[in-house]
Amino acid sequence: MQLLPTNTNYAALLGFAGGPGVDEGELRRGYYDLSRRLHPDRFQTGTPEEQRASVQATALLNTAYTTLKDVESRGRWWLERIGDSLSRDNRQVPPGLAALVFDVQETIAQRAGCPDAERGALDTELRRSRDELAERRSKERKKVEALLTGWPREGDTNAARAELKRALSELSYLRTLARDVQSALED
């Protein structure tokens, strides 16, 4: 047992060579197989270095599994892996969301300023917005999954990178907006 490098490719660690596409069943099987082989309990009688390496490898394995099993986390990880990040050159609300963000934030502000007795219609509107946000989020997650699964193995990946970044950006805004709506409804 030896220490793994901290920049270990999560996909390669779990048996996925090449791109960011993963099969959930294979991911789970690979994780549990490696987890059993690397677990610190197996190295209780080992050297201190082996024990330390086992703990480090198990922590890295858990991080890799958690990252790869969630499509948004995997997308952000892949962006970083290919030398980009979601925040780089990305400081605007995606154009397709701007009107929705404005409308929902306006409804939240109206609700905050009105008496309890008058909140019914605004609550109904916010619940409708919450449902729409969930639906849009689901569609964007499917787009990200399709992008990652079909990631170009050769040639120009700039278009795929830009589309992945756009979809992840939209998901980030949708998640934040949904959280704002939920907070307003619970207030």
C-alpha cells in the first residue's frame, strides 16, 4: 500500500478510462470493490505508512465516488480536469434564464413586503415557479449527462467545453433560485 497522488484521475481510479462518462452500476461496483481492498481495517497490523496510505486512499476513493456519482459535481470536476472552471469568464446570468430570475426574484420581494393575509396568490405563484425550476433543472442535468457520456475523444473539444460550461452555469443559477424560492415559502 502506497500513498496515491492527490491529483489522481477519479475516473481512472474507479476503472473508467478516457472521458467523464460513467455507468452508475459499474461506478458503484468499482467503488465497493476498491473500498473493501483499501479499507483501513485490512491494514490494522500493517506499518504506520501502510495504515496512513490506506486512510488517504480511502478518503480519496470516497471523494472520487461522491464526485462522479453526481452529474453536476462530475461536470465541474471534468471542467477543472481539462483546465477550465465554471467561474472563469462566467459572471452573467445565462441569457435564457434572465427573465425567469427577474420574475421569481420580483415575486419573492413582493411576498416579503405584503401582509400574511395577502400571500396566498404569491405563494401559489412561487410553488409554480419551484416546480418549473425543478423541471428545468432535471432537463439540464440530462443535457450534462449526455455531454459527459458522449465527450469527444479526439479533435476539437472547445464546443463541448463551452456547452458543458453553459449547462453547469444554468444549473447553478437554477439551484440558487430554487433555494431562494424554498426559503421564501418557508418564511
